[in-house]
Amino acid sequence: MRLLICLLAPLLHGQVTAKVDLHAERLGTLSRQIWELAEVGYKEEKSSALLQAELRRAGFTVETGTGGIPTAFVATYGSGKPVIGLMAEYDALPGLSQEDSPKRAPRVANAPGHGCGHNLLGAGSVLAAIALKEQGFRGTLKVFGTPAEEGGGGKVYMIRAGAFADVDAVLAWHPGDANQASLRTTLANITAKFRFRGTAAHAAMNPEQGRSALDAAMLFNHAIDLLREHVPQETRMHYIVTQGGVAPNVVPDFAEVYVYARHPSMKVLDNVWSRIEKAAAGAALATETRQEMAIQSSVYNMLPNDGLAAMYDRHLRVLGGIQYGAEEKEFATKLRATLFAEPELALGSEAQIQPVANGAGTGSTDAADVSWVVPTSELSIATFAPGIPFHSWQSTACSGMSIGRKGMVLAAKVLALTAMDLYSDPKQLAAVRAAFDKRRAGFTYESRLPKDAKPPLNYRDTK
């Protein structure tokens, strides 16, 4: 049987990749539609609906509202074991609206944009799912529509709802500027909005009657800045003031600070976060104001999977990288010229397959939480020109044009081929599970979100 599987694999792989190519243009158009919509976390009504409609037309059964999230869904095709999952994201980032141009040119001033390429991520996973459905397999395929990856923690609420309970492996990918499988972990994070409440007064006539919430917020921020010297060096802390008053001559009675803290270990992060909470309490005490904390999200560090990473890497090396045409090379060259520093990756590296990534990454994702409950691995594909950073107007530009769409098609092929291997060869699936059990080593996953927390559907609001 093992010999027969090996002999048939090249034929099956060729058929699957051909089916990806068959639907690539249509799903590329859909990715562009989502790029133009650019809906932020938990507000992705139209983007989610587009992906759901595509899956329904392909014969999937779609259930919506998973985990109490209106824009979440689970699409299912087939029956029985194994159950393989693909994850789709589709939320945009505030303030990154951009034309598909190598010059800074917002489509809509101060509007959101797909600076992390989630328009491609969602469409690419759906493209892989449609190719798999048409190819045929024994088992079940599920596509998880997961909203609000950018700080909203949508997958955590879907986990709590049991969405991943019967899944044997989850295949994921993410836009980037290089093609590589990964054994890299990510940063665990905790995020919250700290709200300070004081007493308003005329800032000139009777300032002694006021208690400034803004003073509390500024003191809190200063405490975080001082704390940076006294935390483990891998720690990252960032904040913005989302509200700080309405008029200079009115002592602000309300202020809000949105804080992120990250570290490669959740256990270490717990201690750092405790100190941040104490800083907020101290700021309120010093200014005679009141403070409250509203957790927005918390995600784990990624648990790598050796078996899935090896499968991704093998398929990438057979498929090869991405070939730019003359216009795409010109676009990439002009775009790279807008960066402040010389990119580490040379133009042309998009055609290469990089070594499997190791070590600790510098970003955070709620896909990491899924990796602690079911074997999961995330693949990186060059949808941005080499050297283009995440969360930038330059990456938004790439995500809306052919450079991004070429990467999306490559990602869909790797996902589909890996899924076919898992469906057809039980030994490969067993190896994936064994790698998961070894790395997890009896650890029990427990989210840092409060047990009664509800999805923060308005976390992007500033009022």
C-alpha cells in the first residue's frame, strides 16, 4: 500500500495543482474585491459573505456565527476521518488604505487597508479547498473563517466554542516576503484598554476642582516606558492613547490607553502583565482618578509542528518560487526604493525557497492558540516584494495587485498538496500527531482571556 501511494502521488499532485490553476483567476478577483472592501476585525461582513458564497457554490455546507462572532464561519465538505482544516482570515488594518501603486496614494484618506495581506490569505485557503473538493478525498475538509486576527483574537473564541474539537490537523499560511516553511514560534501577547476616569473642571478658572484622566494616562505611559529597562529583553510593549480629552480648557474626565505586551513565553508574559496592571493602579492613585482594565485579546506563542513543516518544505521545493514579469519587477524596484533601509532580501529571492525558519519570531497571531489544541503549521509565501515590511502601505499595494495574487496561488497549491498527502497516507498524519504530542509534552492550554469574555466586536472603535 505504501508503495502504491508513492507511485500515485505525483499523478495526484499534478491533478490537484491543475485544479488550483483552473480556479486561480476567479479567486484572484475575489481577493481583489476583499482588498477593496478593507473591513477591520469583527466588521468583515461583506468579505466573509464573499468567501462563504464561493464555498457554498462549490458544495460546502456553511455554518455561520461560530463562537458568537457574526463574521465567523465553518464550511464543511465530506465525512469521516481524517478531518483536515484550512484557516481563512480577511480582516484589514486601520489607516493603511493604499492604491496598487509604488507611490504613497491612499484609496481613501485614513481608511483601513490590507497591509497584512489577509485578502489573499482568505481567498488562497478557499482556492485550496475548492481544488481539494474537486479532486476528491476520503475524509472531511473544513474551512474555518476566522475574523479579527489583528488583535481581536477571533480564533480563541472559536476554540472555546469547540470548532476545532474533531480536527486532526490544521493547515495555515500567511503572506510575507519569502517562501518558506516554519518551525519558528511567535510572541504570546496580552492586550487591553486601560480606562481612567476623573473629574472635569475649567482648566483656568478652577483647575483645583479637576482630576485629570489624561494625567493618569500619561503617568501610566511613562511607567511603561520606565518598565522597559526591567523586563526580559525579548519583551515588547506598545501603546496608543485612544482618547485623551475633548478640549484643552476642560480638565479631561476620561482617557483611554490601548496597550500590547508580548513575550515568547506566556508564563513570563504573565509576570510582565502583572507589573503593567500595577503601573495603571499607581497612576490612578497618584492622580486621584479611577481606572479599569478591559482585556481585548490574548494569544499564545506558536507551537511548531515538525511533520507539517517538512511536508510544506518538500512541496515548496518541487513547485519552486514566484516568477515576476517585467512590469512586476519594475513595480517591486520602485516600491523597494521607498524604504528607509536597504532590504535584507534581494529582488529575485521571490523565485527562491528559503530554508525552514527556526527560532523566535517577532509577531503574534491567534493561529498560535489553534496550534496548542490541534497539530498546526503556518506557511509563509512571498505575496509582498522581497524586503517589503508587514503592516505598511507598501504591503497593502502588493496585496492588491498581481505580485500578491501570484503568491496566493502558490500558497493554495502547497496547502492542497499537503492536505492530499494527509488524506492518502495515514503514516504521514500519524507523524504530524506524534510531533504535536512531543512538543506539547502534556501541557494544558488555557487562554488568558477571562472565562466569561465575549468577542470584543467593537474593539476597533475609538469612542
